[in-house]
Amino acid sequence: MSVELKEIIKEENIVYRKTPALTGNVMHYCPGCSHGVVHKLIAEVVEEMGVRDKTIGVSPVGCSVLAYNYIDIDWTEAAHGRAPAVATGISRLHPGKFVFTYQGDGDLASIGTAEVMHACNRGENIVIIFVNNAIYGMTGGQMAPTTLVGQVTSTTPRGRDVKLNGFPMKITELLARLDGTGFVTRQAVHTPPAIRKAKNAIRKAFENTKKDKGTSFIEIVGTCSSGWKMTPVEANRWMVEKMFPEYPLGDIKDI
Amino acid sequence: MAKFKGAVVVDTEKCKGCNLCVVACPTGVLSLAREVNGKGYHYSEMTGPGECIGCANCGMVCPDAVITVYRKNVQN
Ligand SMILES: Cc1ncc(C[n+]2csc(CCOP(=O)(O)OP(=O)(O)O)c2C)c(N)n1
Ligand code: SF4
Ligand code: SF4
Ligand code: SF4
Ligand SMILES: [Mg+2]
């Protein structure tokens, strides 16, 4: 028995489509970039919670600097690494809003280390979405604090050397140690099951805002196929093999 | 017994040909076109050998949110 495509392709049979909380602007990201999937999950969560008009994002410096073009909510843009400080001000002045930062690993774990530490230590009622692709994507693939030992980047052409460059910084584990954080988790977005889990974590973090449960911190281990010099499919495979042992997925803290 | 049939529609002009949907499809429905879109990308289309079951895996993994998935319950 064959069913004509046109009988299937009807409005009432839609089971998955772009959420209206995404603007529909073509994203400037490279093909396969994890930032796109993470944007989509945030947009789906705010849409499903019905809080689009109460959500304020703070975008970083990094590839996701233009995130405000894609998720249809209120946004502001912070100086490099300073998103948690800006989000602090916004959430204190606007209790009842859902305030989140969106930051890369260069932005959050390098130039912005002080801001994220202190915001989490104060237990600011904000959500921090941290996309760790182990590299400075935007500026051409330089080493980040999160770069793996031996990983080749444009500034570590022979691979990251611990003698010279130190160890990959596990900032998520460090932040979990602070009393101000309530929910700290590490997720990924490379397969449908991982994407469902990551979305649930984002939802939980936004729900925590209503309960003022301290800072919610979500690391997403992601790919940067351009910086890693791989195809998106190879990058996902490399992430599973090399990144996950160093950055294991799962909840680190949930109070 | 209930049986589901699916179909997907790709916004081919916005697709970046990243291939993530192709490898995420459990039934081999999708493949990248020989032709390119306006931006020069080999866009994804339903030209693989498999039959779509409307599982939405492709839609979920697409970073650019350009896939719409349809699923119809077809009674035998
Ligand atoms: C004060 C300042 N220092 C340095 C830079 C250069 N710069 C721009 S983005 C960036 C790092 C981006 O890496 P990451 O935060 O990991 O984001 P990604 O692009 O990988 O998502 C740097 C160092 C800058 N714009 N401003
Ligand atoms: S450079 Fe890397 S992080 Fe930036 S858009 Fe391209 S793949 Fe994504
Ligand atoms: S809905 Fe499922 S079966 Fe159909 S093309 Fe997408 S991944 Fe393949
Ligand atoms: S995942 Fe999306 S952007 Fe990538 S090839 Fe498939 S439809 Fe195109
Ligand atoms: Mg980065």
C-alpha cells in the first residue's frame, strides 16, 4: 500500500517544525555548528513555557554575538566575558523576568572567568548557557582554556602542551563547588536523545528562575567544525571520542 | 494495526548541506542533492532509498531549523 506524499504533507500531520520563537533569519553560523541547535532549544523552551515576553538574553563576544538576530526575545549584548555581570543587573532590576547569558568557552572560561565565578558565587537568579567547543571559533580557531591536551589549534600547531599551556579548564566542576549555584549540568546536542536531555535541562534551569534556586549553569559540549578543520559529521564523532572523556555528560549538582 | 508514514520538507534555500540530518535518519531517507542552492550548498532532500517513518530525528538535529516533519497514521 503506498500513500501519496501529498496526503502526508498536510498541516494537520506536522510533528516537527521550526518554533515561532526563532525569527527565521538565516543564521550566520557555519554548516553543522552546535550553536544553531542550542539556539533552537532555548527558543523552544521559552515558547513552550509561554515566557517569550518575559525572557531577556545577554549575548557574548564570540560566534554567538549575533544570537539576538535569531531568538525572538529581548536581548542585550555584553562586553567580552561580562555577560554574567550584565545579567546580574538586569535580573536584580527586573525580578520575575527570565534572564540568561549565552556564552562560549573563550568568553566564559577565559576573559570572563572572574565575572562568572562571582555571579555564581552570589547565586544570582540567572541561567547561564555555556557552549564549550574547546576553541575560539570566531577569531579563527585559537586555543581556549578548554582546549584538550594535544589538540591542534591555530595557536598550538603542535598540539596543546601542558608545560606551556596548562590543563583543560573544567570550569563547570569549579562552579558546582560554589554555594551560589543550584543546578549545574553538562549536556550535548549531537543526537536526538542528547538533544531531548539538553532541552529538559534548559527547561529545568528556566523553571528554577521562578523558584529563585540560585544560579543555574548548563554547559553544552559542542563542535566547531571550522576551527577543528573537520566536517560536521567528523566533528561530532571527534567530540564523542575526545571531548566526552574530558568533559563527561550529566548533572553535576542539583539542589 | 496502526502504521505510520512520514515525509519531510526541507527549506532547501536555507539548508547548509551539513549532512547531520542524513546521518541521523534511521531509515536512509535523506541524501544531499547533486545540485547546489543559491549559497552553493548541496541541500538535503528525500532522495535516499529508505522510507520515511516521520520520527523527526532529522528535524531535531538540524542546526538551522529548516526541516518540517509530517507523520500520518495509516490504517491497514
Ligand atoms: C576585549 C576583547 N579581547 C579579545 C577579543 C577577540 N575575541 C573575539 S571572540 C573571542 C573568543 C571567542 O571564543 P568563544 O567564546 O569560545 O566563542 P565561539 O566563537 O567559539 O563560540 C575573542 C578572543 C575581543 N573581541 N575583545
Ligand atoms: S567558527 Fe565554529 S563556533 Fe563559529 S560558527 Fe563556525 S563552527 Fe560555529
Ligand atoms: S523523519 Fe525520521 S525517517 Fe523521516 S527523514 Fe527524518 S529522520 Fe528519516
Ligand atoms: S541538518 Fe539541516 S542544514 Fe544540515 S543538511 Fe540537513 S537540512 Fe540541511
Ligand atoms: Mg568556543
